[in-house]
Amino acid sequence: MIEADFNADHTLDCRGLNCPQPVLKLKKKMMLVAPGQTVLVICTDELSVIDIPHFAATTGIEVKASSANAGEFFFLIEK
């Protein structure tokens, strides 16, 4: 899957940001998103494959899908 394959209500571009910035930006974004809406998070930091799912599991949001392609990591998050 690549960016165009995800159908999200919002997109959060975290390319070029290193840990913990993607999670911090996602936390702020989720405060603005209505329940049931989705956010596509795009990261280049390899640690995001650990950090984003861990953040989701500890905050009650759900990773609906994830994928990697050419050094980019995609996460479809639902509030």
C-alpha cells in the first residue's frame, strides 16, 4: 500500500521527523479529530513502526492499517 491506497479523513505528514516527533504530532492531531474519523500518518523514521502502534495501544485509538514503501511508513489511525 502507498499513500493513495489509504482513504483517510486527515493526513499527518511526519516525513523527515525523528522520534519522538511523529508521536507528539499525532497526539496533538488526535485532539482535533472527531471520534470515528481517520488520520493517515506518513513517517520516514524507522522507529515509527514501534512508536505509533504503541501510542495507539496506550491511548485507545486504533491502527486500522499500516504499510511500508520505499523508506516511508504509513499508518491509518482511527479515533
